[in-house]
Amino acid sequence: MSVLNTINKDNLPKHLAIIMDGNGRWAKQQGLLRTIGHENGTKSVRITIENCAKLGIENLTLYAFSTENWNRPKLEVETLMKLLIKSLQKELITLQNNNIRLNAIGNLDMMPKSAQKELLEVMEKTKNNTQMTLTLALSYGSREEIVSAVKKIADKVKNNIISIDSIDDSIINKHLYTQNLPDVDLLIRTSGEHRISNFLLWQIAYAELFFSEVMWPDFREEHLYEALISYQKRERRFGKTSEQIK
């Protein structure tokens, strides 16, 4: 029996999020430029997207570029932006063939105009696809997202659009970048690092966490399946006891 056949298709995460980490270190280990690592990481992106769609996962969010990444060397940032544009152009066929809708979250105004243009074009061309929603977190930082939401809510309170007493989880959700996405069920981080790095802090409140030792350019379907099998073996209690769940 293959590993794929051991996955319960009725117990998949509705929202899978991945911190794609290790591109630079993968390249360094092989005596290559960091940018080569990012280029090799695009293959892992395609494989992961296709396998998630094939399995029936409804929402996949990839941490592609953080607000902190703007502080990296200028050449690396420029290369990443060019690689993003190239990947969007190249992977449009993959998205269409797999009936995948592209979405994006983050402070997109900070992106180069050329990247914004390409991103919006692919989002427009795939907007009616229904198999899966692929969300790219670009120029994204969870603290920045939460601060932005708080400012929007405060402005509405100030202008008597909503009352302070009406503020609850649902109100906050409606003002986040992820307002149209469910909470994350499973978060995967590659490269052996055990931290969240300012990614979807509100949305992962009850997510299961899986840390893989594999560097992102080497991440393949068997590593995805390993994470999903681990997820399916866990008891998700959401604050309740085992007896209540059963």
C-alpha cells in the first residue's frame, strides 16, 4: 500500500498553510548563490500545489515574502520579485488545468508595480476556478495585519458605524486580509526551524503544527503526505476534553 492510500480523504485540513523555509541555506550547503535556492524552491511550490489540489484540500496558503524580507540584500529582493513575476506567468497554466483560484494577502502596495500587475492579472484570470484557493502571502506580516485591522475597527467605532460592545472574533476576522478564508487547520514549516515568524498569528490559534527537517527545495509529495498523516493521527479538542469530543 502506498503512503497516499493511507491518507483519509474525509479528514483533510480545510486550510493548509506552509512556511516555505530553507531556500538560502539549501543553496549555501551546495556552494551556490542564495538566489539559486529560491529558483529551485519554485519546483517544490508547483509539486505541492498540484498534490494539494489532487487530494482535495480546499485552501492552501504559502508564505512567499514577509514584511521583514524587505530588509534582505537588495539583489536578493530584486531577484525574488523577478522570480515571482516569472513564476506567475509560467504557472498560470498549472492553475487553470487544476481549477485553482489565485488569491494574495499582505501589504501589496509595497510590491513593485510590475509584480502587482502580473499578480492582479493572474488573479483575474483564475477568479472563477473552484477546486482550490491558493493564497500567496506577499509583503505579509501578521502583526502589521492585526494593527491594520485594529485601526479600521477603531475608525468605525469613532464614526459610530459599530459599537465597542459589538467587537468580537467575527468583527476582527472581517477586517483581516484573510477575511474570506477559514482558520488554519495545519501549519507546516520546513528546514527544521521551530518558530512561526509572524505568520497568520490570529488564524493559527487552534492549528496543528508540523515541523519538517527538509529544506524547501527538497520538499516533495512524500513530505506533504507525512505531515497530513501526522495531522490525521492527532485529536483536535479546541479546549474541550477527549470525552466531550468523542
